[in-house]
Amino acid sequence: MGNALKGKDDQFSYIKNRVSMLNDVVESMEPPVDAEELKRVEDMIQSLNGKVVRFRQDRKEEE
């Protein structure tokens, strides 16, 4: 899948890029937005949340 992001700076850059990508997707949507588009946004948010939780756990383990 790719190299693990272990460095704090790399992890934060990853989160920033994903937030930017999510913003781009939402900004590109035009009303009316259908259920499939909303599900896509929801899936992206859940995936991003999973990464944030993982990165937070990595930092706790480092302490």
C-alpha cells in the first residue's frame, strides 16, 4: 500500500493533504447533491478520522 508514515512531520503533512483533498471534493460538488456523493464524502471523512486516530496512538506509544 505504501510506506508507513512514522515521522510526526510526515504524518501531519499527510493529514493536511487529505483535508485539502476533501475540501476540493466538497467544493467541486454542485447542488443538488445525491446520496452517493454524500456517501463518498462520508467515506473520506471516516478514512481520514481513522488515520488521525492511528497517528495519535503512534504518538502516545512514543511517549
